[in-house]
Amino acid sequence: MAKCKNCHRKGFMVETDVNGLCDACAPYYYLTMPDDLKALTQAIRALERAGSAEAAPGRLDIARSSLQRLRPYVLAGLVKLPVPLEQLEQYLDELSDQATFT
């Protein structure tokens, strides 16, 4: 019986590929995830260069939305982020708090 590593669907009717992904999760992994990973990396670099979220407000949104889509795949061990997930979430939260109080 197959079980998807991402959405955890399982059963006799569920087929998974070599990475353990079902037909619903695999298209994102192969087609869109590389773009999200690149966008996340670029947003993090821009935020680090800017030094604050006020200097690059759109980059914080891009980083958060990309990370939200990547999160289940990271937790399933299918993608490696440039920074560990917990550390990255904490960094984005701190930047978000700085932008809110300023």
C-alpha cells in the first residue's frame, strides 16, 4: 500500500513516484518548487542586504508565501532550504515584527 510523503494519502488506489509523491503532489514538486525555492533564496538575500523589512516590504511577502508552499515538502524531507526551517521562520517573524513596530 502506497503513502504520499507530502499529503499522507494512502491506500491501494494511491500511486506514488520514485520520490514517494502522489499525482496531486508531484506536479508542484517537479514544476513549481524550484521556482519557489529560487524566489525564497532571492528574497532572503534581498532582506539581508536591506537590513530591515521596511526597505524591502514585498520581499518579506514573497519569502513568506514561498516558504508556506515549500513547508510540507521540507517537513517530508524532499527539499533542503538554504537555512533550517525553524531558523528561517524565526528570522521572518523577527523582520515582520520590526516592520510592524516601526
